Amino acid sequence: MIEHNFGKVAVLLGGRSAEREISLQSGQAVLGALRGRGVDAYPFDPAEQAMEELLRQGFNRVFIALHGRFGEDGIVQGALEWMGLPYTGSGVMASALAMDKWRTKLVWQAAGIHSPRYVLLQASSNFEEAAETLGLPLIVKPVREGSTIGLSKVHRKQDLAEAYQLAAQHDALVLAEEFIAGKELTVAILGETPLPIVRIEIAGELYDYQAKYFSNDTQYFCPSGLPDALESAIQAQALQAYQVLGCQGWGRVDLILNQRSQFYFLEANTSPGMTSHSLVPMAARTAGISFEDLVVRILERSHVE
């Protein structure tokens, strides 16, 4: 039975970014959930079809399950705006801004939202000076890449140049960031409502691509086990961090909670993963929202700016 009159819905999946494989998994999960609710939904891979085909094939709205570049950075959002097709998630500006970790930090700093200290690196940078400024260990990562692709944890000054080279393979802009020891947390946001916090415990040293998507040793706790007052404070700040970037619809904000109960925001995700290991569905489930309901609620918030 059809429960919603969304018309013909395209689920954008795959794409051209380094996160293509994860996007394919997310998209298939979203597609199955929508069809399970009677929505007339179809897969659409922008790496294999021109975006104009969305209009030619008569789609009425779009669920964006793309991750990373050409999907989460404002480019697809701009194309959909031009075509007048309602789409899920944040608009052009917020998508582009949230994808850029450096400029996200600049906005957060201006808004009084704590984020780890950083140094912007380039090939001519004084790496030893950067290490002295931030202390060791430190994190090196591409500015405009997701899923921790190209990310390294550096323990020795002499390894910083190699970490920079790895990150620079993915982006001309590279961040060296202060390492904050503490609990990995994430706050999913649906509409204007923060969902229960997910606490992440990793078996290795880093919550990297392998730990995120493929390791069975990574543990997730939702409810998080944090004191209620602290959880509420983090949720409120996460919503502010999300909104000050202009984000809307749904998303996820990642942070670190140190041993003194101070929290530092790392990044905002405007098209988070929807795989079996993904965190937004996990938080939604704790809030009493099934995966199918979550997907429909996200689609209900589709828009043209």
C-alpha cells in the first residue's frame, strides 16, 4: 500500500567520489526501505547517467545517498536546484561548507564552538614547526574528503611529511589537527531534533575507514552511557554547530569528549552513511524510529531552496 504521495523518486547512489562503494551500500539500503513503504523509487547513479536524465525520466524528487565529492559538496545540490527537483539534506552553501573542514572550523570558531586547534599545511610548510605548535601525536587529513580517507595519526615529527603526502593525494588542502584524547561521539540530527548520542569504541588506534565500515571489533553504544545533563549539553551544542553552517533536513555532527568533559567538534556530515554499520540509523532506532520510518522522514523534508 502506498503511504505517501512522493511521486517518482530517484535514489542517487554510487557517484564518482572515493566513497563510491559505501554510497552504493547506503543507496541500496535506502532504496529497499522506500520500496518497502510503497514509494515508487529507483536507483540512479550519476557516474553512469547524465543528471538531465532525472528530468527526462520523469522523477519528481531525489533522495541523495551520495557521499563525498560530487554528491555531498554542493555540486549535485546545485544541479538539482537548477532543475527544480526537491532533494534531501542540506542546500548548496551548507553542503559545500560542511565538506570543507577548514572553513567549517573558521565558522565554528566565529560562533564560539570548540574545535581542535589546527595548522593548514602545504608542500612548503615547516612541518617541524607545525608539530611543535600542535604537539604530538597529531592528526593529518585532507580538507575536503570524507570517511577518514587519507587520514593519518602522526607520533613523530619526522613522519609528518609522509602523512602530508598521503593526504595531499586526495586534496590540495591539508589540515594538521591537534589530537584530542577521549571518547568518540556522534550526534545525528533529524530536522531540528538531535537524536540520542552514539559513543564509539575502537579496537585499534584510529576510527579510520576500515574501523568505520568493515571492522566487527568496533563497538557502538546507544544509549551512550553519558550523564543526562552532559548528553543534553552536547546535543544542544551539536544542533548549534549544525545550524550555524546552514545545514537542514538531516545530518550528523562528530566530536571528541575529553577526560575533563570538554567537547571538541570535528566535522559535520550532510549526507551520512546509511549502511549496516551506520550511525544515524542506530541513533534513530534508540529514539524509536525504524530504518524505514527514518528514510521516509528524511524524504518528507526534501526541498528546493
